Amino acid sequence: CALVKKCDSDAVFCVTTADHVIGREDSFIQTISDCACLATSEDVLITMGIQPVFPSTGFGYIEVGDKWECDLKTRFYSAIRFVEKPDRQTATEYMESGSFFWNSGMFVWSVAALESALLAHTPNLKEMMDRLMPTIGTPGFGEALANEYEQLERISIDYAVMEKADNIVMATGDFEWDDIGSWLAIENHFASDEHGNIKIGDCESIDAHRNIVMSEDGLVTLLGVDNLIVVRANNSVLICPKDRAQDVKQMVRLLAQKPKYRDLL
């Protein structure tokens, strides 16, 4: 926000994520354009929600209320609350209700709206931004940013701002979307063999079914195993059951505690 403000204090900007697959790009661009129009004219923080197509337990959800009336192609709703990843039954109830959308983690807002939200809900972040502003464009900016970053609380924008603010509007993303932050998402984008195995890289198998294999630096062989995720990359190997894919972050936390493995993360 500080960098954008330095360039243009009246700017509206979009926050997107690197691990999403977007289809129907024209619809995506239209949605961003409409969000920018609304963020320019109204003091709102806009998040993009995706209509659920199955009861996912791997995504957070946004509950919406009244439709936001505006002369734009994209449908906007007042956001009531953000909810964490649910269990299967709750996810099914969310989907059937019609008032819950997947939380895409993409946002559009003006510099002014975000600054106001930071000041109201996370003043320490706003103070850090104010301290950084004079250093932007100077040789000392990199060092100043590094020093400030080390002191920041490890908290997402969802927790820091979005779950606290009362001016949240959700844009309905009528485009194809998938979050490939989980290994299971690969099944939506790669073809499988006659036994349901997805093989990326050098892999051979006998009597193996419905496995996901990715190898960047060597041969992986499977014999008599089903429903596994096998990843070989950077001189490391990950093996886990497909139904534990969401728990890989537990292993990441474990490795982060061991200095000899931190370079792998």
C-alpha cells in the first residue's frame, strides 16, 4: 500500500494470488474492472467470492447478505462474515443455502479505504507504512523494509482487516477459478492414465491406481499402491495419502523448526 500510495495516492489496486488458475479471462477482467469502478466511487473493501460447485472443505467461505445495487455487470453483495474451512457437513449446508461463496483471497480497494481500515483495525501496520513512506525511492528503502518486516506480527489480511471491517462488499466471480495451493487440485488440470494415475515427470507404475506423482529430478516407481501423493523435487521426497493433502502444512511447520531444512521451505 505504501508503494502504491507513493506513486498515486488516489490509486485503486487489485491483490491477486500466484497459485490460482483463471479461466474465461474476459469475465475475470470485467470483474476486476467493475470492482475498480465501485472502489473508486465508494468507501468499500472488495473481496471476490466464487460460487461453490462442490462442498469443499479446503476453502474458506464468505457469507453474504443483501445485494449491493449498482449499475455494473458484476453482482455485488454486502459481506456478513468470513468463515474458516468447514467440515464436510457444514460445507454442504453452506452450498445448499446459496448465501455462501468460496473465499478466493483476491481483493480490490483504494489506497484511502485500505489506509482507513489499517488505522482502525491494525494501527501498528499503518504506523509501519507511515515510517516507510519517506524511505521509498531512496537507497535505504530495502534495509528499512527488512527491519520493519522483522517486527511485524505474522497475520493475514483476512484476520487483520477483512474480518473486522464493516464496509466489506463481495463481488461474484463469474469466471472459472481453481486454487492450486493443494496437490489435489492437480487432478483438475492434468490427464490421468488408464489406472487413474497422474504422472508429471519420470514415473513408472505396476498395479497402482489413482496416485498423483510429480518428479523433477529422477525416476519414481510405484508398485501396488493406491491414492498416494508422491513428490520428488530439490533432493527431497514427500509421500502422503491423498486424504491428508490438506495436512502437508503440518510437515512444513515441523521442518521449519529444524534449521538444516529451512532452506527447503
